[in-house]
Amino acid sequence: MSAARVTSRISTIQRHLNAVAVVPLQYWGYTMQMSVSHDDKVIDFVTESMTVNDKMEVFHRQRRMMREMYPEYIITETHQ
């Protein structure tokens, strides 16, 4: 893997860590999991036990942030 490719991957990981740091992944009884496949250009969100308010305040903010970072990626959602 070239140095430029490694630098690009590290930069991507840093952006993800910054995005995750803004919104807690587990808080007040709900969970939200996000996985990103850069090869397939897909972002998967899985949430559990989120109230309507949690979805509006936390999930939608996180989804919007990822949409701004990766506008060409497909975002999938699973709410349990």
C-alpha cells in the first residue's frame, strides 16, 4: 500500500473517531452502532431502544454529519 493511500486511510479513521466522539454510542439505555465500508461506499446504522426524541436529536444529527462527510455513500438504517 502506498504512503498516500495509508495517509488517506488514517485521515478517514480520524474523521470517524471525531464524529463518534461527538455523539455517545451508548447513553440512557439505547445503543447506536455505525459501520462504514469504504470499498462498497456504504454506511450502516443500527440502533436499539431509541425513543422518538433520541432519534431526532442523536441519530439524525449523526446521519447528517456522515452525509456531509461522505455525500456519495449509501446510508442504510436498522431500528430495533
